[in-house]
Amino acid sequence: MSEKILLQVLILGLAVLITSCVVVGGLSHEEDLELERQLKVKFINTPAIKTIKTEYGDVYDCVDFYKQPAFDHPLLKNHDFHFDMKPNKVNRRVETEEESKRSRNRKGIKSAELKGVGCPRGTVPIRRTTKEDLIREKNFTEMYDSVLHPQTESEPGLHFAGGRVRPEWMRMPLGGGDAWFSLYQTPFVNKLQWSSGLIKVSNGSDYIKAGWTVNPTLYGDDRCRLFAFLHTREQRCFNVKCPGFVLINQDIPLGYAFPDVSQTGVLTIENRFYIFRDQVNGNWWLNLGKDDTDIGFWPSHIFTDLKSTADDIFWGGELFSLPAFQSSPMGSGLKIEGDSPELHAYARQLSVVDDAKQQVFPITVDDEIVSDIGWDYVRHYQFNPDKHWGRTIMFGGPGAVFGE
């Protein structure tokens, strides 16, 4: 049996094993007891002041700000953070009333409405963890961290298509990235897969991501949700699954299910995602929407390379699938043909933060299109009739088997 066939058989066996564990249980008595212990510890460490169940079945515990998971990080034990914190905002161009009116009245495009869960002041919403969540996370983490046929240098099975900039191209130190993304409930995303639209800010071994995702393994459903991802030399995780991201917002949690998503060719629902560095203390903040809603931040203390500015910013799509197997689609799932952003996932008004001047600047022609799955999955939108679109990248396409 050839090495390639043997590898595929091994991966298939791993996939069947993991999927059976996720669906059926498949745990030893010792593993089951350990998961019960973890649930008990989580409840003791993060007792709920109030519990809220959303219309989508999510259960959120309103946890005291000072008892949220972020503060389990050893470098945040003696923090001075508080629930009324605000970032030192970067200067940005404000839309004129006429531009704002045109945006509101633009046919076929609508800004996402963020309906908060309603936790009391001084608390933050944490999605309640179930045993099924822990089973999925345990098996997925074991698979994700494996070294089976890595198709990208650091993340096996992860693929990307979008645009990027570097400080030398922009001739400025990069203090963040900003864009409006269309939201999609990517079809046919199965267990052990995900599809996302995101901003990625990185330097060396450190990077942070935020955007929308469809991730059945993480959430147990196929809804379009808000996510954040942290990667340092010591840890990697989604949302607040490991200590690091400090939640500030009492209404909008990580994992939030967007109530409306785009309907291809009918209505585009979009949301603004904005990651920027607070120059005063080095914290990296996540903002959402047209009103600059503060969600929270990654403290500078937890980074090595991102203690300072970024050396790369990426906007676009990602998908993850087991290596050598059919992937999920990306974005809307349609192949990009022509200049039709209403049919595809996009990031528009690509902008960066000049960390030195503390000002947001739009991208013009200084970005590079990148993709490890072929050029059919990414394209610049060439026809920009007004400032609404600015620099726009369309990304996405059908599922396929990528790599060998």
C-alpha cells in the first residue's frame, strides 16, 4: 500500500473515530468523569449572577466581570482592568450626512442589527458549556493540533483566500485593520469543518482573528456567529475557551448568533469588524458595527510579538476541513464570476490604522491578493462607483478537495 493511500486511510479512520465520539459519546468511564469534573470546575469558577436563554437555544451566564475566564491567565493575575474600560479611540473619517443617508438607502444592502442578551452592568455574557461542547472541543482540538499532512505551515487543513498588507507596502506602522463584511450562513458545513470571513492581525508567532463563522464543531449548529481567535506561543483557542480575551460588553458575547444573514442575490446583510491597537497601553481591541461597539480586548501582556504593531493584516475567507477530504464551501458557496459583490462574500472599505499618526487610512492599491486554493476563490471588485465600496475583496466558492 502506498504511503499516500495509507495516509488517507489513517485520516479517514481518525475522522470516523472523532465523528463517532462527537455524535454518540464514545467516551471511556475515566474520560466521562473528567468531563463532569471540568463542568463542575467551570460552574464553581464562573458562577452566574443571571442566566439568559436566547431564541436560538443558547444559554448565557452573566458572570461577574472579574471572574471571567480571561483572568485565569497567569500574566493577568494582578491586572487593573475594570468593566467601564474604554479604548483610546483612533481618529477616523466620519461620514457626511449625505453619505450616511445614501448608505442607509442603498438597495439590497442592510447593516446587521445587534440584539444584545441583556446582562446586568458589571457582568459579561459567557456561553454556558455543556458536556457535548466539551466532547466536540476535545476531539476537534486533538485532530486540529495533529500533524497529519499539514496543508498550511502552522495549521493543518486550514485554507485562505483574501487580501493582505504589510507595513513596508503602506509605509506606516500597522496598528489594526477595518472592513465591512457581508454575513453568510455558508451551506453544507459539516462537523469537523468551518467557514469564516475575518480580519487577521499578526506579527511573528502571535496573531488574532475576528469575524463571522459557521462552525458546527464549536457551536453545535450551522448558524452564522461572531468569533474571535487567539494564537500565541503558549496557547491557541476560539473565543474565551482559553484565558486571554477580556470581555467588556455586557450584551454582545463572543459566539453571538447574528439574527439575519445575507440571501444571495436578494439582500446583503453586513457588519463592520475592526481590530485596533490602543497606543497608550498596547491592548488590541475588537469593535463591531457602524457605532463602534466595544466588545473587548486582548491585553498586550499576553503577547510576545504583538506587544507592538502588526507586520501583516489579512481580510478575507478561511475554511477548515480534514486534509485530503471534500471541504465545505467558502463564503456564499458560489464561484466568483464577474463584478457582482451581491452574490458573494466580501470585505469592503478595507482600511488600516497608522499606529504613529493614530488615524485610519483606506487601502487604495497597496494590498496583495493571496490564496492557497487557487485564484477562483478571490477577486478585487473593480467597479467602485462611490465611497461605499472603497477597496473591496470578494472571496468564496464551492467545496473541493484541496492538497494531495
